[in-house]
Amino acid sequence: MSALLSISASVAIMLNSAASFVATDVIRSGEKVMPTNISTEAGSAAPVDHPVIGREVRRTVYAGQEVSMGNTQPARLVKRNQVVTLKYIKGGLEITTTGRAMSEAAAQQEVTVLNLDSRKMVHGVVQKEGWVLAQ
């Protein structure tokens, strides 16, 4: 039991001591967080491998305001009304066509796509390369 308490206490200390980042310039809603537009509160550069780098801000963040995981979201790979590649893969069979995304989605998120050939709605999962795997 004491080992569990010491582990949870050390995790809490690590979370509290984590450097928070502030915007060095205005980051508009939907723009990606880059190492060049944030810094630590002390003014030093942000590490390029930090998890917040590459995410999109939900709302406009002005210079001096905090940038955190809470006010960012995974980068959207598919935008609403974007024409995307739609693939159906089953065993050795692969069917590829185009479709129009009905909403925004990031990698590994579900999205509804209008198949442009059949005019049917298809549900799929966005892949990290930006195409949609139909289900």
C-alpha cells in the first residue's frame, strides 16, 4: 500500500513540476502549435518532442496565454467537405474510390463520407496518411 502511495505522490509531483508553455505570438483557432510559436514561462524554447507540438488550438490563443493539452486537440487530417480517398479492404480485395467528408476528423477517428460514385453515406476511420478506411 505504501508503495502505491509513493508512486502516486511522485506522479503528482512530476505533473506539478511540468513546464507550462505560453504563446509567443497569436495562434489562431485551428492552427498547429509549433516550437517557434510557444516557449516556457521562463522564456526558454519548447522541446520539439513535447506532446503539445503538432496539435491544433481549439480557440485563438494570444501572446502570453497558456498553451496546454486542454486547449488543444489532435491535428485534423480531414476537413468538412474535403474530397478524400475512400478504401474498402477485405482480405486480398481492395476497392478505392473518392468521397466527400461530412465532418472533421483526426487520425483514428470515425467520419461519415459521401461516396461520390454511388451517392451513399459510408462510415469509416481516418488513417494517419489522410485516407478513410470504410467499414
